[in-house]
Amino acid sequence: MPKTSAFIARTFRAFRYRDFRLMWMGACASTIGTFVHQFAQSWLVYDLTKNPFYLGLDLFLGQAPIMMFSLFGGVFADRLDRRKMLLTSQYIQMTCAFLLATLFATHVVQVWHILTLSFIVGLGQSFGGPAYSALLPALVGPEDLSNAIAMNSIQFNLARVLGPIIGGLHTRRSARRGALS
């Protein structure tokens, strides 16, 4: 038992820091939500267009700003308040999600709305990602930085698995209710 508890303590070393724990849990919830959103959005794009080209275009437009502007995001993260940058990125993504939900709920959503919002979300992520990464050294001691980076990778990959599962379960349940109506 002592070997197991020592292993667990060593594995989760970065969680000793309160601010890191809070940021990790928030990032995990946010990333899961992002993957649920991405799953539902892909479903919606295909439902609207019945064309797989638009699925690829949507994903491309969401990732292109990250590839094009993350270096600039890193420069800004080194020069500006990282916390504010990260929050602004989250506000942009949240606003786009609510706007898409409103367009969907009012039955006016078109594929160009989704493609535009995907690009804007990617733009927000291109600045939020570097700000998040640059915040890690301020949240943990230098001896625990590699553990914090590893824990960040774990939360991202955990969200990458859980997000689509949750989105699929919700979609399946919604489709079943619609079929019963």
C-alpha cells in the first residue's frame, strides 16, 4: 500500500497547487464541452448539407486560425496579461456557442453561419491556447512543471475521448425521443 500511495502522490504532484487544480478542472470541463460542441456541430453541418465536404471544411476553418495565428498568440501571451487573454478566448468561444444555439433554436441556422463561427472560435483558441500554456509555470513550482504539462496532456486526451461519447449519447437520446414523437 505505501508503494501505491507514493506512486499516486508522485503521479499527481501538480495537484498540490490549488490554482493549478482549479485551472485543470476548468480546462477539463471546457475541453470536454468543446468536443461535445464539435461533435454536435459536425452532426448539424451534415444534417444541413448532406455533403461530407462541408464537414471537412468546417473542421479546417476551425483549425486554420490555430495553425496561422498561434505564434502570434504566443507573442501576445508573453507581453500581455495571460489570464485576461485566456478569459477573452473563453468568452469568444462561449459567445459563438450561444449564438449558434440561438440560430439553431430559431430555425434560421445556415451552413455559412457555422463555418464563420468555426473560424472565429479557432481564432479565439489561437490566442487562448498559448496563454494557457504560458500560465502553467506561474501555477506550479519549477520542479513540478513537467508533471503539470503531463497532467494537461491527460486532461486534453481525456476530454478528446469523453466529449464525443457524451455528444453521441445525447444525440442518440434526442434522436430516440424524436422518433417516438
